[in-house]
Amino acid sequence: MEQGNTKFTKYFICSMIQVLLIPLYGFVPLYLTIVANTAWKTGRYEECEKLNSIVKILLTIGFVFIAVVSVVLTVGLIHLFYSM
């Protein structure tokens, strides 16, 4: 087995970014990241990998949502300033 849950740090940082940008949604991947790390520490490696895959999907959805909202807001602001 690997030495430690190597995905924990990456997923934890990404989850914290999402907590700052979309708080209600960002807590879900953050919680599951912590649960996955706890599972790794207690030797439940299969459960950890399953949770890590769920976290990866949730983080991807969150970052796509952030990108879409950013584009919509940018286009909306550009339209607002050019229409004045």
C-alpha cells in the first residue's frame, strides 16, 4: 500500500477553496475528505478509495459550477457596462 492517503492534501485544499466560494456545497466534499482520511488511518483502504472517488466527482461538479457562474457574471457585467 501507499504511505498515507496521498489525495488528502489536494482534496482538502480544493474543498477549502469551495467552502470559501460556495459555502453550503463546499462543506460536503470537505466532510467526506476528512472521513476518507480517517478511514485510511484506521486501515479501511477500500472505503477510503470509494470516498475519494466520490469527493473527486463532487469537487469537479463544484469547480464546473464556479466556472459557469464566473463566466455568466463576467458576461453580465460586460453587458451592463456597454449598455450604459
